[in-house]
Amino acid sequence: MSYHFRVVEEADLPLLGKWLRAPHLRAWWGDPDDELGLIKHDLNDPKINLMMVDFQSEPFAYIQDYRVVDWPQDYFAEFPISTRAIDTFIGREDMLEKGHGRAYLRQHIKALIEEGAEQIVIDPLYKNKRAIKAYQGAGFQIHSRHETDEGEICLMVYVKN
């Protein structure tokens, strides 16, 4: 499977808002209006890549990545400066549990490494077992757990095959 990644545009915001209101995302991504506001705020920020993920010319997922030094968290402190953190979700519920998450993450990670990222991390909520399983399938391993304002997160590190 091959995926196309394109920069999020203002025209994508209504679809992202719809996805963020979907029950399968509400539990993990917080208030949809707040989350959409953060995405809108970051649209022109060169420190973060905001992308729609298309499959067969249809958008179905969102992914963002950034250097951990640009959004510092205590649990990122040990990682090299070029480390990229990823946040992502599949917006279309009909695309869940079909292997797409693992597949588009692998494709995106490969591109990040080719661009010079020494390490890739992701930090889902610890109780989000579906996401953790998908991330493990994409090559991430559990590194540690940390308490945050959003709840306990599971810091995962990509391990190159």
C-alpha cells in the first residue's frame, strides 16, 4: 500500500473537525474545538509538519511531526536534537484495524529518517491500547511511561529494522 502525504490547508479544517468529533477519537484527542484550534494555529509554523494522509486519492488520516527540542517535554530530554515526535490519528472509522496505521507510519518514518532524523518517538496515552498495538506494528517499542496533564502516556521509540 502506498500513501500520499500533503500539507494541511485551511480547506482541510472542516474535515479535521468532523474527524475530531468522531467517537473513536474523542477519548484520545481531547476537546475537538481545542484540538482544531491548535492545528489551525500551527498551519504556518515552520517548526511542525501538519499533513493529511491520502489513500487512493481520499484523505483518511492526519499526521504531524516536529523536533522534540521545539516542543520540549521532560521525557524527551535524553533524545538527540534531530529526534522527531509524531502525533497521528485515522479519522475515517471504516479505515481502522485494516493495517493502514502501521503502513502509513512506516512510510512516513522512512521519509523522516532519510531527511536526517536520528530517532522517532511517539507518546500515546497508556490506556490507548489500539494505538500502542498499531505503533508496535510500525516498529515502535515501549520506552517508558510518564504522567502528564493529559494523563499517563506511553513513550515509544522507533527501532530501525
